Amino acid sequence: MARAISLRELVRRVLADGNWHTGLDIARRIGRRSYSTGIAAKVRDLRKPEHGGYEIHSEKDVEESRRTGRQVWRFRMILGVTKPTRDALAIDGSGQGLLVSDALEGQAHFRRE
């Protein structure tokens, strides 16, 4: 018997092309008629280390927001980039944040937790 595919995996497959997708676009591509907050929740989940640590950018789709009169967000997975796991992070000397290696530029930046 075939195993059911999770909503998170379906969202990941859509975003894996590296293009921008609105929530409604993701919903339609996975066979749903309308956008739901569950899709945005799965995008957030995909950013977590335990679900892949994918780098996913989001931004307001200004044109679509004007057209619909609602805030419309779009999402894009940056291909080949994942966030380091907790084991790969080091607490900085002040104990106020983490020093995280930047996989794209080989530099480090400070991130508060």
C-alpha cells in the first residue's frame, strides 16, 4: 500500500524548483482549491533544522496584494543552502547570541536567539 505524503513534503516539492510561489500557487500545485494557513505553517516548519533547515525567503507580493486587496506573500527556497544544525552552532563569548557560518560567502554573522 502506498504511503501518504505529508503536507510539509508536498510544500517542499513545490518550493524545490527555486522559483517564487504565493500561498495560493502552492495550494493549487498540491491539489487544493484555496490557500490555508497550514501551508504557511509548513513553510515555517521547513526552515527548522529538524525538517531540513531549508533557507526559504518570503516577501510581500505587492502587485498581487494590490489586485486582491489582501496581503499576499510569496516564498522561495534557496537551492543548495540549508541552515546549520544546533550542533554546528557556537554560542558567542557574551552569551547573547550565536555565531552562524554563512554557507554562501564563507563569512560569519551574528544572530540573536
